[in-house]
Amino acid sequence: MAKRVVIADDESIIRLDLKEILEGDGYLVVGEAARGDDALAMIHDLEPDLALLDVKMPGMDGIEVARELKGTTTMVVLLTAFSQRSLIESARDAGVVAYLVKPFRSSEILPKLATLLSPAAIEHHELPDATHVDDKIETREIVQRAKELLMEQRGLDEPSAFEVIQQSAMRGRTRMRDVAQKILKGEFVD
């Protein structure tokens, strides 16, 4: 049976992208909302398996909605572009089971959701370690800034800038984050 999902994000393009990704993989998107309070009412009415909630929304933010849903059967996944430790800890306390970091791709979302919705994960409602999540979000931001700098300095498009970072990390047997930090400090030699 298809897993039922409610998507709540104040940006319609994000909702549309997520809906397309999820429905393409067999999920049933039963509701969409642009406001947190609307999402909460919808989730109470529709009782989906999963709620994808943006952190920042009018009405109620995603963490407030998650707090209200704590103890229900609906799993809550936050959509975030933010990496503040306090946010991650508040989300954990509110019962959030995972995070999807914007911008996201189907190659990241679908395996993560499949793992979360597996019978073992549902039984344990495990949340990743906040430090690990925090580090991952920060790494993305650093790599993004480095890509932008390479694009500006070398006239590259985004995929080419990403490839420079990725290839350099592979050659140097280091993390992309380390290469990105060198780029941002002006210490990068390709």
C-alpha cells in the first residue's frame, strides 16, 4: 500500500518538486499546505504516514507542528536550509525523525524516506545524532559558497565548479569540505 504524505512549505515550487519526486516513486501525496497551522489541521484530518514540514512557515513553524503531532502515528521530517544547533535540538525534542536539507535531489530524498518508513525504523523512531546532522548541513553550506566563488572567479557553471571540488577531493583523498575551505581561504591550487 502506498505511503500517504502531507507536504507543508510556504514555497509552492518546493511543494511541487517534492510532490513530483514522491509521486514518481509511488507515494500518495494526500495534502499540501503553505502554512503550518493549515498543515496541522490537515494532518489531524488525513492521518498520513509522513509529514514533510518546512522549518519556517507562517502560522506555525515546522517544529511547532511537530510538537503538536508528537505521540501520533505520523512521522515528521523537517525541510531545512538552516544549521543552528538549537534548531536541531528543538526538532529532536519535538519528535522530528529526520531532516532533508534544501536544496535537495530525489537521489537523496527517496533512499532516506525508504529507510525511515521501513518497519524497523518505524518501530524505533530513530533520529540521527544532532552533531552529525549539524556537520552535514554546515558542509553543504561551505561547499555551496566555494562553488559560488569558483563560478565567479573562473567563469564556471555550477556543475563544473562542483566537479572541480569533487575531483580535487578524490585526488587528494580528502573531504569535499576540506577542499571547499581551502577555496574560501584562497589556499586552493588545482
